Amino acid sequence: MKVAIIGTVGVPANYGGFETLVEQLVRHNQSEDLQYAVYCSSKSYSDERWVYHGAKTEYVGLSANGIQSIPYDIFSLIKASKKSDVILVLGVSGCAFLPVFRVFSKKKLIINIDGLEHRRDKWNRWVRKFLKYSEKQAVKYGNIIVTDNKGITDYVLEEYGKPSELIAYGGDHVLTEVDDAVTKKVLSDYGLNKGEYAMALCRIEPENNVHIILEAFEKAKKNLVFIGNWNKSDYGKSLAEKYRNSSYIKITPAVYDLNVLNVIRSNCNIYIHGHSAGGTNPSLVEAMFFAKPIFAFDCVYNRESTENRAVYFSSADDLVEKLNDSSIDLASNASAMSEIADRRYRWETIARQYESLY
């Protein structure tokens, strides 16, 4: 069976959660009867390869992000329809094209609609309308709809009257061995002491409540390392400038070296997760594997992902109160996060779930 995967930057993974998903699907394919083809943006890879961990790679000469993501997805869909038995579509950017696509192709479409993009604060009114339309077409014309969080599963059923398959993300790829020398060097380079700081990691966007987290740690006078793409937006630049000289907060650029990132994650005392949209968030799932206490923004997606066993906050003052609450059992929180991660978020399980849909 030939399965095409479209809608991402491509492999090797170098961008976000969907790219990591694709990377792990092809790495965990052990079936001789299943051939993956991954559609990649040639704009993002200087060295094009034609096979990656057994998967074929097909290149499209457009960017996979921004406004070009729409024609990128459409061209990928047309190419894939000629070469594949099943098409796995990640995201809804190109799904506005599906009414036309269905005129000439009856290929099986499995569509992961991601995290309700039309609700994200970063988009203007017209982009939101387009994304909502694309989502509607995805649900209407997709043979199988995949949702990554029960909150989104419930939304699809209520909004469109259609059941979906619930498949989350894996996170155990972060469990790499890092020797003591590397750990000491990373902690030294970043000016950190083991167990004496909290950490947060995300794209710096309003919906991730970065401003709330920073305000809370400044008020609570607690140490925080916050890793993100601060220079990507005015929102990020203004917050970085405001807290750059804080005695308690380290404004840290994005870290792409997994070993470095894992040293910082594995040596923190609390993981702070501010996402308020997007379903099951990959960075949260990854953090759960480090068996650290998790304080998450109070929304249905985060509660579902952590089975209501994390600590939840809804405002800066609320987070300050939770940070100063000595009665919170941090050890039980950490143990619960690790148990949930091991039970629900291993890539071997996720890969088999997707394969069962093909």
C-alpha cells in the first residue's frame, strides 16, 4: 500500500509537531506492505534526498508555511493522487480545494485537522474565515478525520455531526542519553543550577499566554528559563525587551539541539505550559516524559492531555498563588505525568494507530 503524507515542511523534521509526527511514522514503519511517500518543501532543504528511513521523498517548489502553504498543499495533493492509494493530509490549509479534488479523484483521504486553526489569535478575521471554511471542507470530503485531543473530537461531533478518530502525538523520542560532561556544560553555558529553575518552551504567541507566565514569575520572584522565537513578532520583541534585565527570568532564543534542550528540560523543577489552543500539544507531551511537575493553562485541551492531574492556572495572579502554594504535591504531579506519557504517548502506539486507518 502506498501512503502519501502531505501538509508539512517534510523530513527530516526541522519545524514543528506535524513534522515530528511524520518523522516518527516513517521511522516506526516495519511493514513490508506499506510504502510512505513524504511531500517536502524544497525551500526548506538545501540537500534533497530521495529516500528517508525507507520513505520516498517528493519535493514541491513552494514554501510550506504562510500564504504559500495553500498552493503547496494543493500541488502536493494533485501529485499524490496520481501515485498513492491513501493520502494522509496534515492540517487544513489546502482543504478548500477538496470540492474540486473530489471531481477527479476518489482516493482515500485521512485528514488530521490539527488544533482548530480558525480560533488562533494570531490570524486576522479573513484568515480565520478561510481556515474555518477549509476545516468544513476537510470534514465533509475526508474519508476519515483524525483529531488529537478529546476536546477537538467533541467539537467535530457537535459542529459537524461526524465522528473522528482520536490519535494523539508521541513524545518518547526525547528520551535520549546525555552524558554528565554535556549536562554540566549546558547548565554552565545557560547559567543554570539543577532543580533551581522552572522552564517554559513555545512559539511566542498571545494564545500561548507568554505574557501571563512572565508576569507571574516576576511577581513571584521565582527563576524561569523561557525558550522561544522572541524576534518573530512584535508581541515577542516587546516581551523580550520588558523582561530582558529581570533578575528572575532568562529570555532564551529557540533551541534546536535536542540534547541541549533535554538537559534544560530534565534539570528543571517545574514545566510551565501556557498553550490555550491547538489540541494535544507536542511540547507538553514531550515534557511529560521527563517526570517533572507540570503547571498548565486551564483549558479543556490541557486537562484532557494530562487527565486532570496537573496543576492548572488561569491568570498571572492565579499562577503566582500556585507557585507559592507549599501544599501542592509536586512529586505526585510529576509521577502522574510520567505514567500518563508512558501509557498514552509512545510513538510505537501512535504509528500503529495510523496504520490501522490506512
